[in-house]
Amino acid sequence: MDIIVQYGSVFLALAAVFGLFMAWGIGANDVANAMATSVGSKALTIKQAVFIAAVFEFSGAILAGGQVTKTIRKGIVDADLLSASPELLLYGMLASLLAAGVWLLIASKNGWPVSTTHSIVGAIVGFAMVGVGMDAVHWNKVGFIVASWVVSPVLAGFISFMLFRSVLSLILDTDNPYDNAKKYVPYYMFLVGFIISLVTLVKGLKHVGLDLSTPEQYSYATLIGFVIMVGGKLYINTIKHDPKADKHFHFTNVERIFSVLMVLTACAMAFAHGSNDVANAIGSVAAVVGIVQSGGEVASKSALPLWVLGLGGVGIVIGLMMYGKKVIETVGNQITELTPSRGFAATLAAATTVVLASGTGLPISTTHTLVGAVLGVGLARGMAALNMTVIRNIFMSWIVTLPAGAILSILFFFTLKGIFS
């Protein structure tokens, strides 16, 4: 307790710096995954993707980032075992942030699309096992999280497979694909608007004092989806058919229409990612802030400060701007060839999966989700459309991430313990 009182301001400063570093890593690695389909399908340039991510990632983090934070902060480590020595939890959370941030820096530099959720959960489990004891880890919670890493790519892959099959049957495999694209794409726009509005209304706006009933939430989400559909249809009607454009690629005009939809789904994915993955950066920061402000009360319930959410949102945006290009190249161009219609199916499937997870407080991996969605689109075109060498390398980087996070966290935990104790 004396250590917390004596070094409280130091712990808060370290938590802010390490949390910003971790959020920077999420921006460099995970947000790159979120925007990769848009850039890979050439619906957006890198600069446009960064701008969209800056607006919607930050909005998602601020409005809807609180639910998952609770799972990371309270679900993995048994707080009761640390009530007598809260400084150990402080060291552990700081070590976890630094360990995950370092690993994400290494992975991003090499263009490996790894999981930030893997990184932080592995780091927390690592310090808890060695620094406190095996009993300090809620293994059932860890098992639940690990199961989600299998469920999320499978679910996203299934949704993207079905979405792209619907695109094929309704538009691409018909006699008049251009006319059918102008007819059906607005309905896909409604779907995007409805899904992303619903998650915002269900859990996001409670932070700003607006608490709606369930019928009201669905009514407003339907209305917003309808407005986006009408606006999208009016814009699509301004796109003129260019017969020469289809000379080299039969669906060039169709893909121009899907590019509009791809931009919309990129916004949805950025918001969904911000709402879910900001927890990876700020969950441990929130734990440190709660302990320091309560003078060492590990189990005390403290409200999540808005500046902590803001810290995560700012770090994510800066990371993407500075270092996101390499991972965008891997996911957007090297797994399978993407066009706006394929990228739309993958991104909407991933956004839907992330939104479902964010609403239930399940800390899934956006990396696994998006790669699973891209694989689903590739499978809809046949196994030959997939680059199995790249996919194997991605899977190997996923396997390495957990132990890497744990080992680095153990090293930093004992370093911090030695400095302050």
C-alpha cells in the first residue's frame, strides 16, 4: 500500500505511456487488418483509409469501447488473491502493456498480421502465472476467450462466404450484372447502416446519457439504414456506364458501384474495430488507474475515465498513420485477389462478427476475424483462389504470439518489481 501512495503518480504516468504504446501497436497492426480489404480492393487509397480510420476508430473507441474493457480488466486474473498485495497487479498490468506493445512493434515491422488480443491476454496470463501463481488465473475465462479465437474466424468466414455467394447469384452471374448491381447494392447498404447503427444505439450512446428501449433502438437503426440506402441509391444513379471500361475486365462498371459500398463497409469496420479492440490497450490502464485512485483497493469498482478511452483512440490512429502499410499489404493483397465486391463481403462479415462480440463483451481477435472473412470470400471462388503459403505463414505468426507475449511480460514484471520493491 505504501508503494502505491508513494509512487502513485509514477504508476499513472507509466500506465498512460505504456497504454499509448500498446494502442499505437494496435493501430500499426490490427487497424491495418481492418482497412486492408478496402486498400487491397483499390476502393480506397492509403491516405483515404487513414482518414476514415481516424474518424471511425476514434468514435468507436469513445462511444462503444467500455463493454469489452470489463472482460479484459476483471475476467482473467483473480483480484481476490491480489487484495493483500495490489502492487503486484500494478506491475503485472504495466508489464503486460509493455510486452504486448513490444511484440506488436516487432510483428508490424515484419508485416505479420498478429492478434493484439492474443498479445495482451498472453501477457496477462504470463505475469499472473509466474508473479502470483497458477491459481491467480481464471482458466475457465481464458478457455472461453481461446474458444472465441476459433469461433470468430469460422463465423466470419461463413458470413462472408454466404454474402459473396449472394452477390454472385444476384449480380455477377446474371445476364445484366450492371443493372442488377444498381438494383441490389442499395439493399446491402441498408444492411451495413442497420448493423452499425444498432450496436451504437444498444451500447454506445449510454456513455453520453442516451438510454433507449429495445423497440426504439431497432426503430432508429432501421431508419438510419433506410436513409443510408436512399442516399446510396441516389449517388449510385449518378454513376454512368462506360462500355470501354469493361473491355479488359468484364465487371469493371459493376465494381465501380461496389466501390461506393466498400467505402461504407470500411467505415463500419473501423467503428466496430475501435469499439472492440480499444479494450486491449486500455483494459490494463483502467486497472492501474482504479487501484491508484482507490489507494490500493483491487476489487473496488471505479468508472472508466474518458481520458483513458481517448488515449486508446489517439494511439490507434497514430499507429496506423506511422506504420500500418506493411500489414495492409499482407492482408489486402497476398491472401487472395480482392475486388470491391469481394472486399465488401469480407469486411461486412468481419464487422458483423466484431459487433456481435463487442455487444456480448467477448474479446475476439479482429485479425482472426478478418482473415477468416477473406478466406471465406476466397473459398467462394474455389481453393485455387487462395495463396496457401501466405496463409500458412499467418497461422504460424498467430501461434508464436501467445508465448511471445507471456515471456516478455514475465521479463518486464520482474524488472518493474525489482525497481519499485
